[in-house]
Amino acid sequence: MRVLFLTENFPPETNAAATRVYERARYWVAWGHEVTVITSQPNFPQGRLFSGYQNRWYQITQMDGIRVVRVKTFIARNEGIALRTLDFLSFMVTAVAAGLLQRRPDVVVATSPQFFAAVGGWLLAAARRLPFVFELGDLWPASIKAVGAMRANLALRAIERLELFLYRRSAAVVALTSSFKEDLVRRGIPSGKIAVVINGVDLPRYAPMGKDEELMSQLGLENSFVVGYIGTHGMAHALERVLEAADILRASPRVRFLFVGAGAAREALLRRAEQLDLKNVIFVAAQPKSMMPRFWSLCDAALIHLKDDETFAGVIPSKLFEAMGMGLPVLLAAPAGEASRIVEKEDIGICVPAERPQALAEAAQRLASDSVLLRRFAEASHRAAPLYSRERQAEDMLKVLDRVSAGGDRG
């Protein structure tokens, strides 16, 4: 089967969408399928081209057997609305143009939360009379409304109508959580066209390992209990509340909070940590994907933190699965929902209410002081990881693509 995939983010970018698309495509290629990915030049989230890349109109490279077509886009930082919208729209236009030049695929797939990538995928599939599969990675635009990035207005309502149009016109929707599917069904999308394919971790890359002594020494984390947040520092994560928890724990110097990554909220977090003079918080800039296991190894517990909004009850952050692959206990601060059900079902950590610094501080202190509980969670986390592997996710999604391709369904 020949798959044409549109995603604005792709390695060496390290956000969830980039990683998800790349790691699954590697399996598809290994199983004998042809995969072409149309993407932008890497610049996320700082809005600066990565070293060695130029913002060219059209460039073809190979990455682990995946044919990667990079196109020119308007580049903006991952913050604000107007410039990011120009970024999104420019990718939609150039991706569709590039897609018209590719060898005819069997199916066109596009992934959100970059919503206009999905619009481009549908336009391209319609122009070439091909089936279109919409991978729903986020309930956009509901999520931007939830973080306060955009108020309800005519433009937002128009986008919501376009969102529903895409769901209806797709041959299939692949939702990353059951809650996403339930939301679509409530809004009138037929249940039968929605497949739930839960996210996962690429187990060959993530496995339990001893603490990286070089990094531990560089960061001064010897003899510390490290609560690690590794991933995007965005508006959806309410990480200022984690700083409040660190402030509560300043009298317990053994508990340290490690932040690794970039995002729209990072500069404000740095300023706030400096204002509070938090000696128990360490920030590390975004790192290449190859470094992630080394930084995860420093953590005694993996922190997952989301804003207190019902929208995020249906989200399962990809870092949950990376933590499981590493065999780490999980400290989840999020609205009760999909992620908390996994943590509780697999018995891999502690769940506390979203945006409750005192509860978060108490949970971190409990993990730091109870080695038996910590070991129990770690062992359970490692045991559960194979249930959520990237290979399994790749198999499940491929079944959807096979069915759509064989049926010739164009929505």
C-alpha cells in the first residue's frame, strides 16, 4: 500500500505529532509499505529553522525508508493566534501543491492538532479522487478555546463547522482516545466510521535504565528525588501550578523538579521560578529525541500536568507512554478521565486533581518517602508498557488504512 501523510511537524522536531507519525511510519515501511510524508522545514516550537535546514519550496529526503517531502511555510513561534494561523494556512497551501506532484497513493492521511493540515489532506484527496483519513490527535478548536487562546466568535464557529464537515467527508476518522470518539458521536458523526487507536511508546527506544551519571552530575541532581516533566511547556499544561508546588516543597530540598522542553509558556515559567527563587527547580532546553531516554533516566517519577478544564479529561499525553516504557512511576495532575483511568487501571502511580499545588506537593513527598510504593509503581509501569506499544498502534491504524484503501471509500 502507498500512504501519503500530511503533518506539519516531523523529526527532528520532537513534539507528540512528529514522533507519532514518524515512529508508526517506520513500522509500515519495515512491513513493505511505501510511505511519503509531506511536512515543513523543522522549526517548532521556537519558530526558528533547525541547524542545517533552509526554508525551501520543495525538498525530498529519506529518513529510515520514509520519503520525506519538505515544503516552504511561513514560520512563526508557537504562540499567539494571527501569525500561527498564517503558518498553518501556508502549510496547507504548499502541502497540497506538493501532494499533487507525488506518485498516486492509495490513501491520504492527515493529522491534527494542526487543523489546517487536515483541511489540506481532504483537499488533496478530493482533487485526486482518493480516500481521506483524518487522524484526530486533539479536539481542535475546542482545545484552543479551553486554554483561552481564542474566545467564542464567528471565526471560531466557522472553524467548528469546517471541523464537522471534515469528519463527515472523511472515509474514516482515527481518534487517539475513546473520549474523542464519544465527542464526535454526540455531534452526529457515525460511530462506525470512527476507529479508536490509542497512542503508544516505541519500546525499542524506551526501556528502564540506570541514572545517566554524566547528566546527573551536570545538573547537580545527585542524592535528589527527581520529579521530571519532559515535553512541551504549553498553555494546556498549567505548569505555573507546578512551580507553586515546588514553592511549597522548598523546605524539602531532596525533592527536585526537572523541566525539559520548550513551548509558549517556557519564558514565563523561567521568570516566575526566578521571582520565587526556586532552588529546587531546574530547566533544560528542548533536546533531540535521541536524548529523551537519558533525561527520563534522571527521573524518579514522571510528572504529567494538564489544565483544569473538562476538554483535557479526554486527553492522553504521549509522555505517559514514554514514562511507562522507561518503567517510571507516574504522578498525574489532570482532570479525571482517559489518562487517570490508565494510571489507576495499571496501578502505575498517583493521580491528583488538576491545578492543585498542595495536592501535587503532598503526592511528590509521598513518593519520595515511600520506597516500597515507588518500586511497586515502577514495576507495574514496566509490565504495562507492552500493552501500549507503538508497534501495536501502527498495526491497528494500518488496518484502518487497509480497509479504506480496499473499499475505495472517498467519504
